[in-house]
Amino acid sequence: MTRPIRVAQLALTDHARPVTTTVDAIDETGRSVPTPIAGEHPLTLYLDRRELVTLMTLGAAPEHLALGWLRNQRLVESIDELAAVQVDWETGSVAITSRSLRDEGTALWARSGREAALDATLGRRTVTTGCGQGTVYGDLMQSLDTIRLPQDARVSQASVYAVMEQVRRHESIYKIAGAVHGCALCTNPRDGSMPTILRFVEDVGRHNAVDAIAGWMWLQGIGGADTIFYTTGRLTSEMVIKCAQMGIPVLMSRSGLTGMGHELAARIGITMIGRCQGRHYLLFTGRERFVDAPPAP
Amino acid sequence: MTRPIRVAQLALTDHARPVTTTVDAIDETGRSVPTPIAGEHPLTLYLDRRELVTLMTLGAAPEHLALGWLRNQRLVESIDELAAVQVDWETGSVAITSRSLRDEGTALWARSGREAALDATLGRRTVTTGCGQGTVYGDLMQSLDTIRLPQDARVSQASVYAVMEQVRRHESIYKIAGAVHGCALCTNPRDGSMPTILRFVEDVGRHNAVDAIAGWMWLQGIGGADTIFYTTGRLTSEMVIKCAQMGIPVLMSRSGLTGMGHELAARIGITMIGRCQGRHYLLFTGRERFVDAPPAP
């Protein structure tokens, strides 16, 4: 099933930050209310000492976030190219070292002409970055047509309910402090048994949470084919694109979706289920892959 | 009070898009449910024919969004430098023309050496852009210390409730389709009368909604001193920074806040009120400017 093929050989720190702090607030009755709030910290990514980006993050999974960001931005093709990911909160930075730099004292990027490619990619990002939409538009839209998702992934009403129930029971920062989005990667067993949570990540930006899951999958060597992705956030174009890149054929959300999220999911062949709350959900795309649904009344 | 000082002389299109479309979904009982969903469209900004950025937007206020983005990115200092903002959905673009280009056939930026400044700004953005966090980190953090907000802006429990009630009664895309964030700019009268909504904007990204309000304020010549800003979204560092840039001393949110949002609001002198739901709210910062609060029990 969705077992790790191999765990990448990578020197990783394990520097998660405390995720909440408590501040004092005054409520409508004039009472002082100690209130837990979610952390938000700048984390600057360096690849072979080259500064790439500053992400604002909860800091719960900074190493996976850095890896997943590199992966989803397609700045590094294989995790095997990387030797180390080292987070230092003193300086708010994460140093990612490629194997070339470590082994030969020369940056992979400089040697292979990928410095130019990186320049081009970072340069393009300048004009394709949207406020609140992350950094993936221009280029990725073009690459979507090359993505082929498995069209034999089935999902049933029972498995949808199982994912919802597992997420509901999961301990979360959101329950304590709000102001974060959660993402869960779940199994989607082919033998009819119920999905379970493989990985659950929360962050102040939903894009960070999905990137941190992408990084974890990369590290574990887990593909997306036999998984279901759940998010508390909205299914916008960027969420659909990122999940497609991760090879995940089934998307669920507690929230709604946008027109472009809907259009892309239909085009790529993603089964998309929104408004998952209580015993309610709405199946938006991929009904031909939804099994054991009740007959239309 | 918060009356327009002057409306900028600017040639504007008025090309709002239809904000929702209806798609067919299947619910948990197998029933087909026509479901309105929010639009999401790429809009590429060009300043004097130079490509700047692609924003994913609902498209309800594209001209104001373009203006506010330029303003909040501090790429244009005064709206008087601009001659035209023209949205064309056929090409998904908005052409912003500076007065220099229109009047003299030469781009302001090229003539005045600001082409280089623009290069530097766009270049810096490359390394300071966060997924889901918009494009404002690095630079803006440094500029925060130069922002002086009026410290005489008072807010009362009655005015907090008045804002909440006005927003609750406002017609919104959110009620129809979800998947959007709303922002409202409200008056904050000094004579003790109740706040009213000056402008209400929804968008698929909360950063877009706040930018669209910034653009509208710019166009109307309205400063932030006598206003209250309400958002359905979380009060992250970036939301606090943008509102500080707009000169708004009071922030309210239906949602929670992050640690950095809290820290910045306290440092800049913003009165921040979160978790506004029903008759409940939490005053996080600026209690010395909160008047008529009930005495502590």
C-alpha cells in the first residue's frame, strides 16, 4: 500500500518551535482572558547559501516545509540531490545543502548551469506571485498538462466519513488557538478498509501546510496515488495544482472551492469533495470514481 | 469627518466580473445540488507596459485591486502619478499608465531612474515572498518604524457591536458561495455616533480584499485615521502591516490572530479586536484607547 519505498538519506535538524503562546485579552464583559495564539515566524530559505524566500510559518515542521517548498516550486528535481536541511531559529533561517556542494565544494547549481535556471525561475516568480496566492502561478499552469494522475483511485462515502471522523478527533492547534489551517494526508486503501491519517500538519498559511506534507512525502518516498488529501482551507487553483504535483487524486475540504479550483480538478482528473462538515459533503468532480454512493432519490 | 478630500483624476474602466457561477454537485444523499461557487481569475498587472505580477482574484473590484496593490507594495508614491487603469478580461490583464507615459510618450520610470528602483524592488520581492503570505515581508518590516498612527483614535464597545451588526447584515458573496474573505472599511466618528460601512470588498484572497480597499481609499483621497477596518480573515503580520500602511488605527476580525500580528499591532499602536462573533469579542491590544468598556468583574 502506501508504504515508504525508502527514506531519503539526509541530515535533518528537528527544530519545531512551540506552536502557541498565551496573551492576555479583555472580553466583552471586561474580564481578562488568557488566550492562546498561534505563532508566526519568518523563516528564510537558503539553498547552497543562496537566499530564496522568506516564509511566515507556525514553525511546527520547518524542515519538511523547506523541502516541500523546494519540491512544489520545482527548484530541485529529486530529494537525492540534497545532503542537509538545517533550521536555525536564532537567525530565522534554514540552510539547505546540495550533495554537490557538500561533496565537491562546488554548488550543484553553479556547476551544472542550474544557477541560470534558478535565476530564471526566481525571476519569473517575481511576475507571477499573487498576494495570498503563493508563488506558483505562471509556469505551473503550463506544466499541468504534463501531469497524469491515476484514474483508478476510488473513493467511497464510507471512506469520506472515515477521513472526516479521523480529522475531527485529531488533536490540533486550531482547537486551541485558531488562526491556522490544517492539512491531513490519509491512506486510501484499495482493499476497502478505511483510510487512516499518515501525516497531519498545521500552519498559519494553508500553502505552508501543504508544502510541509509534500516535504514529508518526499522524505519518506511516499507517492500520492493511494492517498487522500484533506484540508481545512479552501480549494483554490493553487491548492489543486500543488496536490496534482504531489500525484494525489482525491481532495477533500471542510471549506468551499473556487471556480478555477473546480475547473482544474475536472481537467486534471481529481476527485474533489468540499463542504465536509458533520455528515454533510458535496462531491464536485470525479463522480465516475466515487463508489457506493447512495442512489439519487 | 471621513469625507473625500478629492477624487483622483484617473481614467478607470469599471470591469467587475460576475462573482459566482453555479456548478452541479452530488450531496451525501445522492441528490444533485446546484451550488454557487466563487470565481477565481488570473489578473496580470502591467505598469507602463512592464509586467509586475499575476493576482488570482474574484474580480469584483479589479481596478481598485490594481491600485491598492501598487500602493501597498509602495511601487507608486502618489495616485497623482497615474493617468489610467484599464482592465481587460479578454487577456486577463490590467494596464496601468503613468502620467509621464501618457503626457510625454516616455515612461516615468525610465526617465526618472525609477526603472532601476523598480528593478530593485521587484528583485527584492523574489526573496521575501511567502506562500500564502503575499509579497510584503522584508522591506516592509524595516519601514514599520517610520509609520506613526494617530494615538487619539478611540473605540467603544457600542461601536464594536455596531460594526459587527453592519457586517452581519451586509449582502455578501460569502453567504452565497463561501470561499472568499471580506473586508469592510467603516467610519469611526469622533462625535460618538455609530460607525457605518464606507466600503465592503470580498475576494478569494484576504490580501486582495485589503488591497482593493486601499485602492479605493487612494482614489477617494480618504485617510485611515478616522476609520475602523474589519476583516473576516485572520490578523496575521501582513494584515497588520498593510493596515498600518493605510494609516488605520483600529482592526477588527471575526477570526483569531497570530503571535506576530499581535506583536506588531502592539508595537505600532493599533487597537486590535479579534474573535468578533455574536455578542463576543476579545480586545488584544490598545486597551488604553478602548472607552466605555464594562468594568472588570
